[in-house]
Amino acid sequence: MTSPLFPAQEIGSLAKPRWQLLGQRGEPLDAAAVQEFRSWNDRVKFADPASPELRGFLEGRPRALEPSAVRDLGALFALRYMEAAGLARVYDGEARRIEMYEYPVRQMHGFQFLGHVRSFDNKYYRKAANTGEIRLDRPYHVDEFDFVREHAAGIPKLPVTGPYTLADWSYNEYYLGRETGWKGRAARRHAQREFVVEIAKRAIRPTLAALIDHGCRVIQIDEPAAGTHPDEADIVAEGFNAATEGLDATFSMHICFSDYRSLFPALLEAKNCQQWAWEFANRDTEDRDGYEVLRMFQEYGDTREVGLGVVDVHRNEVESAEKVADRIRRAAKILGDPARIWVNPDCGLRTRSLDVAWQKLRAVVEGARIARADFERAG
Amino acid sequence: MEIRTVLTGPFPRSEPLVAATRDLDRGRATAEAVEARFAEDERSVVALESRLGLDAVTGGYLRWADLFRPFAEGWPGFTVGPVTRWFQTNTFFRQPILHAPPERIAGVVRSALPSTAAVPPERANVILPGPFTFAGLLDNRSGETREALTHRFGRLLAEDVRELRAAGYQRFQFQEPLLVVDPPTGPLAEATVAAYQSLGPAADGGTTIVWTYFGDAGPVQPLLHRLAVDVVGIDLAETEPEAIVPPPERRGIGLGCLDPRTTLAEDAGEVARIAKSLRKRGNPKELWLGPGGPLDLLPTDAAARKLHVLPAAKQILLGPEGVS
């Protein structure tokens, strides 16, 4: 029996609900937080509000739930949210993480956090400088994966920030500082390769190995920075290989908001990657030309799976299921094999409200259903 | 050879301003409170620029969401488009979408500049998008060719330069990263030259600067030397110093000697060495030292530390062994 076409999967983080943020800080829930909790619990059924601890929590008693229990509840909520939306591969919405860069870097030695850097508009992220040799404190994400594995009805799919992105989003002082003379292009590239491979070997690989030991079978390596320096696509692939080679899991690589064409063919050297999970909806038009870049896979004879971004995560406007279906049809036509397609949002939905994110996930699932029915009708 | 130092792009927002703008987005701060914070930061940047003895001040262009936003929001024919990567950085801009041939509205650019109270026009380095980069990075649905758009932006920006010149501004810097990242050839190169033929004279005795960054200027120098501007800036993080060709007579050169992609501060002695080597190969009228790209890729403290390299390098060049 073959799997149904166009299964849907999570791709990244969700916004944390207000009750989780307040509860983690040990603050009493306000009316809006309680309402939010009850409303989502009615829809996705993640907790028993009659239990004594939860009653106290919802009645606004501070510390009725310890912050760690609130985090667990947040993870369980996100898990049920994704399952109720209809996703086949699920995770916890990164409910325990600060964000995708700072958390892993804080598990490593050799970095020093500096201030914020603007990403765009009034959005910022904290950035660290690599100031010494990289050493992993201990493998990370393992506890959160154990929790998901224990509670998930769907297939757990764990996102891990990739070595190239961790390097690119950090300031390379240590390895660049070892270069002599003027720190021009050649010196920067040499230092960057060293930095990426060291992160991959010393921090990511031991973490992946530990996760696999705990039963993790589907791992998404997030490399949103992969498109930042097209002439370093070979380093992205080298870092991916250094982190994953010989490990027994299904690996995908998520890249977003990049000029994908510039990554070909060097990126295809990431031999242990089974799925390319990329953003397309953000760049799409009514002519569906956001998906034209998929032709590059055909051009280079790459037949791996594609995680197809079918909803834009930067806009509140919710795509219709029919539009999603149309995007899937276009992608399937270009790739020539609908069985290679998984569907997902372009990227994590963290910047959207839970309501908008829910509607978008539902559009993904419903759009996939429509497209699937079309293909089944067509035989 | 005159040596000048200048901030050539946006300066990072301070941590309190980061917090204030985040609070604004989350409805936890008023626009008035955030504006007060912007004004305070702007004064701090000017104070830093003055303390370091830079030859012009900018105020850091802290309010600009990106290089094009005042135009995309203020000129007719534009809408603000999707989040798009800003060259080879982990920062983004909202790509302007142009739906009709662009038109200019007087005063839009002037009102977007840092306040004249903090940045007096006669001391200001006005930083604007270059016509080639502007035309090349927008989503062009106007029906005009890119060549025509480049030329037209040159004419429209020239009107702004004239307006600003009349208000006392003297230095006009055009950001042209795309010129070195994706250099024009053929008719597009000619349109770029034509655009600057409009811009150069509009400054009417003021100083015009093209600042390139994020790409190797080496192969593009013949074109850069044809642009009707006083100074062309080159990013030393991307361009091998030995590949720099001294500019034509009566023209200046800018060395983008601070790499905003690393917190590792540059060695002022190395910068001076590169400048001296350039002088041996020619004698540019002016040498401008500045960041090789936008310093807002760094946190505030690191950016400030880097800026200190400029006067230090200048001091070496002006010393007994210097070239000036």
C-alpha cells in the first residue's frame, strides 16, 4: 500500500500562547489568557481543565503550575494543535525554545552573546560572537524530543538548526582572527569553512546521534542562512555532511527566503539529505511562477523529495484551500512526480497569531486533500 | 591628498531603542515615547561621529526601515512588497513594488532625513539609494524597462538633490551595492552612466559619492570611473586591495575598510598600509575612509568600536610617515 499523496508536515515554530508566557513567568493568568486556554482546549483537547492543578492555574493562582509544567503543557498544546490541524509529521511548535539560534548556541562553549541586530522592520535577533574553540556542553533537544515521542500521535519530526546557519548568524572572530594579514574574501571563506565544519562535528553531530539514540527518525536541519552567500553553498553541503554522515535517520534541509537558483548545483552535494523543504508561497503570484525554481531539480536530475511551502508566513491573509491545491498541482506538474511532494507552510508560523496559523495549517491540509482528489480522479 | 572619514550607512539601533520599537509593535509603548527614543539615539550617533572627528555626520538613519522605504511609502506608484533578503546578509528589506512609472513628490525625502536639529545640513552626509540599485531591486510592474527606470530614478533623485542643496545640504552619497554584486553591461550600463549625469550636476558644487559594497568592485572599475561623481567607494572586504585602480584625476576614492560582517575590529595600521599602497599607484584627490557596508549588521557597541578605527587610520596617514 502506498502513502497518500501530499502528506502535510510541520516546518517550524508556533507563537507561544499567552497563558504559556504568563505561566512560565510565574504570573497569574488574566482573563484573556484563560479565555485563550479554554477556547483552544475546546478545539484541540490538550488538557483536562477539571484537574486540580489546572483549576488553580486557570483561577489565576500564581505557581499553581510550575514553569516547567507550563512548558510541558505548551508543548502538548502545540502537538495537539498540529495533529488536530491534520498534519502527518508533527512537533511541539518549538514551545520550549527561545528561538532557533540562541538556544543551540547557548548549549555550546566558545560563544559570547552580544546585542540585538535588526532582521527587518522592528524585528531583531540576538547575535553571538565565536570567540574560542567550540565545545558542546551536552546534546540538546533530547528532553523535548522525549516528551514529544511520548505524547505524539503523529510522526515526530524534529527541527535542528544547521551548522552553516549557526555560523553565518554568528560573528566569526576566533577562526577569522587566526588568519593573517588583511581579512579579505579568501581569508573570510577559509575561516568560515573551518567554523561551519567545527560546529557540525563538535556540536550538531553529537546532538543528532543522541536524538537518534532516543528514537528520533525524522530530522529537519534548518539552514535558512544557506542562501545568504551563494558562493558558500558548497560549505553548506559540507557542514550538512559533516553533521549527518553515517547517521541513521531521515534528514531534510529547510531553507527559506533565498535565491535558490544560486545554490545549484553545489548544494546537491548534501548527500544525506532526503528532502528539500523550501519556501515558495512568499514569492508566488497568480501565475504560480513562485514554483518555477523547482525546474532546477529536473535540470540537475535530483529526484529527492520536496517539502513544498504552500502558505506565506509573513502575511495574515489566509490562502484559500483552492489556491493551495493549485500551487501543489503546479509543483507536481513541474516535478513530474506527485509522490515526491510533502506540503507545509513556507516556514515557521511563529509571527502569526495562533488563529491565523491555524487557518493557514487547515488551508495546507485541505488544499492537499483537494489536489490529492484531483490526482486520484485523473488516475 | 585630503583624507576624510565618514559613516556611509545606517548605524545600529541601541538596545533601549530596540526595546522601544518592539514595545511599539506589541502595543506596549506610544508612538510619542518611541519617537523620543529615536531622537535620543540620533543625538547619540551624532555625538559619536563628532567625538571621533568624522568629516560629516549622519545621525545613523535609525528610522529608515530599509533603504527604499521612504520612497516606497511616499512616492506614488509604489506599494511595499514582501520580505526579501538584503544581499548576502541575514537581514531583509521589503521589496518595493512599482505599479506605474515612478513620480516624485517634493519633500518626501527631505522629511525622511534625520532631523536638522541633530544633523545640521551643512555637516550632513545624505545617504540615498543609487538609481541603479533602486531600479534593480524593486519588483517592476510598471511597464518601463529597467534601463528607462534607472535613468528616470537618476532624474527624480536629482530633483531631490537640488531640493536638499537649496536647503543647505552639501554631501550626497548614493548606495550602489548592486553595481558590484550584479554589474550592468551594455544599455543598462549606459543608462547608469546617464543617471549619474543627471545626479552629479544637481549637487551644484556639493560632493557626490557612489558607495559600493557587498561585491567585488575590481572588474567594475572602468564603469565606476565613468560615473559623474566626486568619490567612488569600494568595499575592501570584497575587493582585493591590489585590484583597486586609482581613480581619474580630480576624483576621490573611498575605502570601505570596516567589515560589518564581523565584530573583529580592523587593524588601523593595515588600513593605513592599504591607503599608502594606493597612493603609490596614483594620487587620488581625496581619500574617504568608511565602513564597507551598513554597520547596522552589528550590535551598537561593536559598531562603535569599529568606527574608532577610522580616525586611528587617518591619524597614521597624517603622521610623519603619512601620505597627506
